[in-house]
Amino acid sequence: MQCNIGAKGKAVRLKMGILALGFSILLSGVILTGILDSVIWWYSAAAIAFGGCFAIFEARAGWCIVRAMGFKTPL
């Protein structure tokens, strides 16, 4: 895992991760109030939280899994 993104890519991934975690918390609140009552919504909230945490990890490590697989990303 060597650094494969620059400062701009790190900043975008960090913002994306924080937004995903915030949305996951918001979705969890909506689920807890009873507006959404299916178990599938909890899986969605957990998946969004995992994705947000992984994006924050990528930002901190300076490593992008998509770039590591050989794809070119614009940032």
C-alpha cells in the first residue's frame, strides 16, 4: 500500500467519508424514529458507514483502492 493519490484526492476522499458517516447517522435516526421500519434499512446504514470509514482510511493513508487496481481517477 504505497501512496498513490495527491493532496487534492485525499481532501476529496476525506470530505466524502465525513459526508457518508453523517448521512449514515441521519439515516439511523430516521430508522430509530420508526419512519423506516424494515431491517434492510439497518444494512444500508451499516454499508454507508463502512464506506465512509473506508474513504476516511483512504484519505489518511493516501491510498486509493481503485487506483491500486489500475484504473485512472480524475483526482
